[in-house]
Amino acid sequence: MRYQPVCKTLHEGVVEEAKRSVEKLNRELARRFPQQDYTLIGWLSDMHVHAEQGYEKEFQSLAYKEFVNTRRQLELALEEIKALQPHPAFLLLGGDLTDYGLPEEFAVVKALLGKSKLSVPTMPIFGNHENGMLREGINPDVVRDWAKIKQPEWPDMEDPVELYYSFEAVGLKFLVLDTMQKSSYRMSARQKQWLKRELDGLDKPTIVFCHRHQLSVGSWVDAVSIFEDREVWQMLDASPHILGCFSGHVHYPRLWQLRRKLYCTFPALAYGIGAGTGWGGIVIREGRIAAVFYKELFDESYDMVTGALAHQEGKFVFMEPELFENSPLCHPGHWHFRERPDERD
């Protein structure tokens, strides 16, 4: 029996209301940065896009899939991002782009990006759903068909197990990590060697992007899939060039400051976990992170915790960092520091 995901129409009136909700964000950006001497980086993750033609077998778990048209969610989010002024320099697709890592799901992502006529480059991160949830490594069919579905600016996929790479833009360096080794939630030795070389060669401010979060957010997701590789965190913490690390996965917005670095998780697009749905933005000014915000997606949103659909007005929030050291989530047995932050250079 073929299983068909829910399909809901995206009405023109909803798109126009969504764009008007972005106009309020644009005015706030202009108020905070009247000289317009900044650059925007967009973040959009956890889309869980389904194939339009459905699936030969039923989903393992229905949950949000009975209520949410993930293709519609992505299409509406892209319309909102197009309304940003100024446009982002690029848009991070922060993992779980698809629900099962299938080529036909990636084909839908590519089609929706093309349909939106988004004039902003995108850069991909792979999440646990790109790994099919049941395997180590990327779906072999995706690796084989990568040239058919990737955007021109996306890197080549040379490793059949992991997708990690670096690039430079807007005067900064960016490191895109693969945090998806499911059996251990540790980084592979090969990727660690690459990361060490990248960190040793840094000579400019750098931002790290990955799917899985490194600092607790206080939900059940911490217990089942936080990225636990302390060696990786110590490598990033020791680098004076790293400004912060941005992630998705938890479907919940939170901004921590730990030892002078920012650690942020953005809301998800498909559904929330104790939160609404939305996308995020990073404001870069003079080689530093000047602000971090998230924008609720206008119209309906599904929260997996409450199991309810709700209407969102499309509000935005400029996030103020909380000191992780002051939080009860900062377990001293796990986060054991060798030196005090005020003793660092």
C-alpha cells in the first residue's frame, strides 16, 4: 500500500501575510543597524521534506506527518526569506532537509528552491534523517545521484559516509561539520584530522555549522542525541578564531555563551519540540557576530510535545545569550574546565 503524506494548499493570501510579517523584522534590523554596515546569514533546517509521489510503505511513526505538509512549510519559508532586506549573503540548510535521505526527497528540495527563484546561495549540512535514521553514513543512492540534485554552489560529495567541508565568504571562514555517526555520536578519526588541519591553519574569524547540538537545551532530545564528542568541543574551544557554533536538530531555539563563544540552536521548519516553527538569522558586522535572531514561520505550526496545531503571527525574536556556566544544565562532571574564562588571553 502506498502511503501519501498530507497535502495542504499554500494560498496566495498566506504568502502575502507572511511577507508582511518579515517587513516588521526588516524595520527592526534597520533600527538596530542604521548604517546598514552588516551582512546577514540565513539558517533554515529540519525541513523533513517528503516525496510528492508518496512511499511504498507506511511511515514507521506518523506523528506530525498526519498534520504537516513539509513541502508547503519549505515553500512558505523561502518566500519569507526572499522578503528579507538586505538579502542574506547565503542560506544554510542545516540538516534534516529530507525525512528519509531519499533521492526523490532531495529532488523535491531542489525543485522548491528552483520554484522560489531564490537568488541566495545555499550551503547544505546533513542531519540524522539524511542518514536514513537506521544506517551509518549517507544513503548510497544519494551519493550516487548527488550530481543530479545538488545546487551549483554545493560541494562535491567525495566521502560516501560523511559530508564536511569549509568555505570562505563575507570576510569569514566557515567550517561545516558532520556530526552524524549514529552509533557513538562521536566524530570519525578522518574528520577529526581534517578539523585539526583546518583549525591549525585559521587566520580569520570563523563560524562552525553542524546539525547536532553540543550544549544541552533542556529537552528530551538531550538525552537521546546530543553530540557528545568532548575532544571536538575542546578543539573548538581552544581556537581563538572560533566565534560560535550553530546547530539545528532540537527543534527549539536557544542561545548559550560558553567561554566567550556562542552556541545556538534554531527552531525547526517541519514541527517544534516544545516550541513553534521557524528559521533563523545571524548578523555579521566588522568580522563579529553582532546579533542572532529567529523568525516564526507565519500561519500554522505543529508542536510534537502538545500534539496540537497552532496559528503563528510570524513574530521575530532577537536572542540574548545565556551564560551556560550559570545554568543547572552545565554539569560539572561533564564540563570540567582547565582554566577560568577570565584567565584566557
